[in-house]
Amino acid sequence: MAEDKQEIEPSHGPVERSQGGPTGSGDSPRHHQEKVGIVTSAKMQKTIVVEVHRRVQHPVYKRIVTKRSKFMVHDEHKKAHEGDMVRIVESRPLSKNKRWTLKEVLREATTGV
């Protein structure tokens, strides 16, 4: 009975994976997530902590709630300081907790007296 079964081949031909996308290494750019937040800590070497706030609707009470997330961000050239508003972009894992890279400093912190 097992000898009677035939292998069915797909009708669309072979699949080419060299044209880019997530599995290939083509020229198409990858779209990484970007977030904007405030630097809360810049005390580590080449690492900053960015806090991102977002407003979402509560699923039961339908009220707008502010949620926050903290991200460990790679800052190679120590451009960002505490209080700066920055844009971050996701990247490959750089350490245990670091999966984001600093893209640009949008607004520098105003220093008081």
C-alpha cells in the first residue's frame, strides 16, 4: 500500500530565496521598528536607557491610559545625555537586554541653573 503513493510536486516550480526579504541577502531594505522617547539614564558605557510613553484605550473601561516601556539602547558615540528626546530603531541583539540602537537625537535637554 505504501508503494502506491506518489509524491506530489508543487505546480509553481522551484522557490528562489536569493531575491531579498527576511530569508535572503538581497538589496531590499528591512523595515525596523522606530520609537521616540526620553533618555532616563546615560551612566553606562555605550548604553542609554530610553523611556517610551504610549497612550492606549483600556479594554474594559474604554478610558485612555498611558503606558510606558524602558529600552536599553546602544549609543556608540555617547551622543545622547539624560533628558534628551531621541529616536531609536530596533536592531539585532547586542547583549542580554540591548536590542535597540540610537538613530538620532531629536531634542537636547534644557539644562537649568
